[in-house]
Amino acid sequence: MSEWTSAAIFRYGLTAEADLWADQIESAGMEGIHFRFHYRHDDDSIESLHVRVPLLGRHSVHTALRSAAVGLVEGLSWQEIIE
């Protein structure tokens, strides 16, 4: 799709090829899920952050990734994104 648009492309997923990805995903049952975010900055440095979200199921990591991606693109801090 990036070949068909002049818009900035931001990729997220579960692999390190993305701009934002998650790994070390662990279910905490009714307490939600724990995982690690990785964010690749424009200078190729990588920032990592362990988080817990109160959502059930491994599939919920994609919801958290989408939400964090929007926050990062809009210039929010990690604290604002996590809240």
C-alpha cells in the first residue's frame, strides 16, 4: 500500500519489522495481559516498555498496538498512551 500513497506509513504488529511491535506476551487471566512494546524511532533507535493492559486474550495485544500507534503518531507521551 505504501507505493500507492504519499501519506506517512506506520506499521505495527508482532514482528520487529514493524515500527511498533509487541513480544513477551503473557496472560494474567482476569488481570489482563502483560507484554513488551518496542518502538522504532526515526533515527532507528528502539525504545522498549513493559506494560499490562486490562484486556482479556492474546488478540487484545493488537488493540493495544493500534491505540499506541495512534498516540505515538499524534505525539503523545508513553505516560499519556498508557493512561
